[in-house]
Amino acid sequence: MFRVNLKDAVVVLGRQTVAWDTIDVLLSFYLIIFLQLMLEKKGRLTNAKDSFNRLLRNRRMNTIVSPAIMGLLPSAAVMTICADMVDRTCGNT
């Protein structure tokens, strides 16, 4: 497709797999995911949702503002947390 020699592609893949930049990014992601799981296990994320509910006292604003603030966290899995917060805030309305 790109006319890249298979040998060159394997060499580049091998170098990048063990490069410090790649390992650094992976370790950062693993640390963030670990911290997120610890917060979920201890119920701190539920406490954050409840605190947003008490702070804003408006379900519509809470549905908008809390995911926006939580979305600033550097984790891809925060999307599921935000979805759960919106689901619990809105209920079946």
C-alpha cells in the first residue's frame, strides 16, 4: 500500500515498542486508569456526583456542567463515568 519494505516496518515497530517515549505514555495511561479504579472502588466518584447535585441544585445544569468538568480528566474511560452521572441525575425523565 505505502510500498514500505516489510523488514523496515518490523525494525521500526521493534524500535518504537521499546522506546522510552512509548513506555512513558503507556505507564501514564496505566497510572491514570489505576487511580480511576481506586476512586470508583472507594466510592469517591459517586461522592463527586452527589456533590455536584448539592452544589448546583438544578438537574439540567448538573447534566451539562458535571460531565464537562469531569471530561477534563485525562482518561478515555471518564466517558463511562460521565454517562453514569448523567443517567443517575436524569433518571427516567
